[in-house]
Amino acid sequence: MPTIKFKVKCTGGVLKVPRIKSHHCEMHEFRISDVFGSVSNTASFEHIVNRAVRKLTQYGYIESDNLPAGVTVVTGSLLASVTINLK
């Protein structure tokens, strides 16, 4: 299952999802994936992954009280670690 990990500042229980780049992605998992494997080394990879993440989130934001399926949030003192598992 392809995994995306990033850290963001948590303000008021709302997390802004950054523009996903390849360094946010576990590339080995994307390369062996049936869905993303054929595009993992192309120039359009980041666009395709960002489109998949946008389908999970509401306008690029995640509410920490109402998490979509496949999203895990670990809040610390200042930054929140977000893990997104794509299907």
C-alpha cells in the first residue's frame, strides 16, 4: 500500500496538506503498486499523487476530528505527523 508521510503545523485542529513531492512518498511502495507502479518514474507522478490525495481531503485540508479512511495523524507539541495510505 503506497504511503505518504509529512509534517505540518496544527492550527485549531485543521491541517493543511502541502503539495506532495516525491520525497514525501515511500517510493519503493509506489513502484511495486499496481495503480502507481507504471507512473512512478514519470514526470507526471507528482500530479497523479496530488490528485489522489485531493480525493481524500476536502480542498487540501484535513480536520483532525474527522479523518478520512487511510489517514493517520499523530499530534505533538507543535507539528503533527500525517501518514496517508493510498489504495
